[in-house]
Amino acid sequence: MRPAAIDGDAAGALESSTIDALQTAFSTNGNYRLAQNAVTRNSLDDIALDQRIVFGADHSFSITLDDWGVTDQKQTGRCWMFAGLNLLRFSARQVLGVKEFEFSQNYLMFWDKLERANYFFEAIIETADRDVDDRTVAFLLDQPVSDGGQWNMFISLVDKHGLVPKAFMPETNSSSNSRRMNGVLRSKLREGARRVREMRRHGAGLDALRQLKDEYLEIVHRILSIHLGTPPRRFAWQWRTTSGAFERTEQMTPQEFANRFVALPRDDYVCLVHDPRPANPYGRTYTVEHLGNVIGGRRVTYLNVEMALMKQVAQRTLEAGEPVWFGCDVGKQMRRDLGLMDRDLYDLDSVYDTTFELDKAARLEYGETRMTHAMLFTGADIVDGHARRWRVENSWGSDPGQKGFFTMNDSWFDEFMFEIAARREYLPANLQEALDLEPTVLPPWDPMGALAR
């Protein structure tokens, strides 16, 4: 009998002598045993939490724009959409003359899913001649539909489909917990992708492939209608202002409602990112291949800027009386129940007797960080002309933090902030010109596209 094949180079195997040395080194160190006793009986976050930062936390701000309650995305990945709608409702509250108001998140979710299905099929048609294990094709098939998104994707939905008050399309079971619905959609989209590729292999042309796409979009629309309800085409809205006046509109389309009651100039906003990887120089624009949702909508485009400028623009926007939409890596050095975000919040170095040495650029390159969540800046504490902490409106309900609001210390901003939506006019002239240049295209799996996944 032939001996079994060996996996890898035997010289690199983990030897018994090495294991013995590792165990001896650990067991003879009192600090390691103490850490073991603590962590095996308690949460790591409770053990590593730096109480000096917690006790020194100050949740007051020199600029505070919010006087409303937070929203709740529940068991979904719609943070980008909630943050966008929370920004637009800031403007709508002023136009409507009310304190509390919400747009329907479910309404935009419906159209995002349908548009994204169409976007997916167009990408599958475009790549139909490639092997199924081609990296791009495999990437497309891995997540044909998700809840995530980007600022430009949000604006494309509003531009095309408008907005409606929450009362006209409230949350459903599936809009609040999208896992099961998304699983059904993914199954059908992958089935459709297989049929598109088979038809292409047999010589089908573009018209035939798009006819098949339309058949599947009808099914997707049916699934979405069953799970999310039917989006209103026209409606009349009535409300009472904070002064007590009663107001009522005529019948309006969602597009007319958005244009009438959102005064924020959507066309003036651009996306700024802080990507310190050497391969992506500052002052240039970037996009990510196959990142989007609306065919014919706005292309997702980023202008890469230095951190100091991103902070300057965010602060200027708040000082002008407007909240700021932003994307970040929310899971790092954040305490949910305290609503606190600080670069050094968890002292992992002391727990493990080691240092974590990847800087921000290396963390991006090696998969240790990416954009995972979008929220809204609604305030800042300015000292000597610079923000030392930032007030954050989250969309996780009112239980975390200070009734759903978080405090981000400026050290956290440096390390884990990646993107803001900002008015074009707040940029220096040379960067405004750079926005009009053709962007460098990053691959579909680049971390700059992670918020949409």
C-alpha cells in the first residue's frame, strides 16, 4: 500500500517540543494565568474595558442639532438608508414645521431590492462569457442581493422613486428582519444567473438575455410585494405643525413629495473617503466595479482626501447647521451599551501581553478593517477651533448609549472613520476640479465597497 500523501512541508510541522515550550511559557507566567482566570469567567470586553476612558467620558457638546428620537433598523443591514433618511428628515421637519417625522424605510427598501436585482442581472449578462469560477463572477454570485449600500446608491433611489411618509408603507416582519426574504431572493437570482449563462453559451443575444431577465424581475417583484407590501403610487398627506396649524396636500407622487418637502440640495453632495493605502493617492477619485443598485443612476464615486480635510468639512457642515452622513468600521473599539467610541477603549495589549501593530492602511490591505456601518453626525464639541468629540445618531433604537446617541472621541475618528457625504462647495477649488475626472476603478472586492455588502 502506498503511504498517504503529506500535506505541506514536513519541516514546517508543529513539533511536540515546541508545544511543550509554549505551555511552559504560559503556565509559569502569573499574569497570563490571571488573565486566563478572568477571561474564562467573564466577557473579554468587560475585562479589557479601560475604565479611565469610561470614567472620563463627557457626553456634552458645544454643537447639538438633534432634538428628536432615534430610528431602529432592527435585524437588517439598512444603516446607509436609515442614515440617509435621517439626514433628509432633518430638512423635511423644518419644511413641514414638525418635531417628529419619519420617511418610510420599507418603501426605499422595496425599490432598492428590485433595482439591485436588475443591477445584478446586468452584471451577469456582462460577464456571461467568463468561467463561473472567474473571481468577478464568483464575487457576484456570492452576494447577489444584500441590505447594505452607499450614499450615491441612496440618492439614486430617492431621485428615481421619491419618498413617502412612514405611515404609507410601514415596516413589515421582513423589512425588520430581512434574512429569510434575502435568502429566497438569492436563491432565485442565482437560478436566473445560471439560466442567463446557459443561454449565452448556446448563442443567445442581448435581447433574449434581457427578456429572460424581465421574467425573473417579475418574480422578484412578486416576492418583494408579498414580503414588504405594495409601494404607493400617489397619496395625500396631512399633518399638524408644532404651532398647531393643520396642513394637507393634494394627491402627490412620491417623487413630488420628495422634491417639495426635502430642501436639502441632493445634487450638491459628494462622497469623501479617507483611504491611506499607498496605492490610492489623495486628491483622486475612485469607484468600485459592480458597486451600485440603479442602472442609469449615479455612479458610486469617492474623492480620497486626507483626514484633516475630512474632519474640517464635517465640522464646517455641523457649524452650518446640518448633520453629516458617514461610514465607518463600527465594531472596533466601541461599547454599545455605553454608546462610547474611543481608539483605546479596550486595552487588549495588557490582556494578551502583545501589541497590535497594523496601521490603518495595513488594516485595509490585510482585511482587518472595512466600512461596516453608516450613521449621522448631529453634533460636535469644539475647543480652540477643532472638534475633540463627535455626537452620533445611530439607528439601533433607543436602548444603546444615550437614548440611541453615541459619543465618538476624536481619536476614534482618525482610525475607524472612512467616509462622509459633503457639500461640494466646502472643498478647495483643486479638489472640486478633481471630482470631474474619470475615477480609478477598484476591483469589486475592494474594502471601499464593503458598506454595500
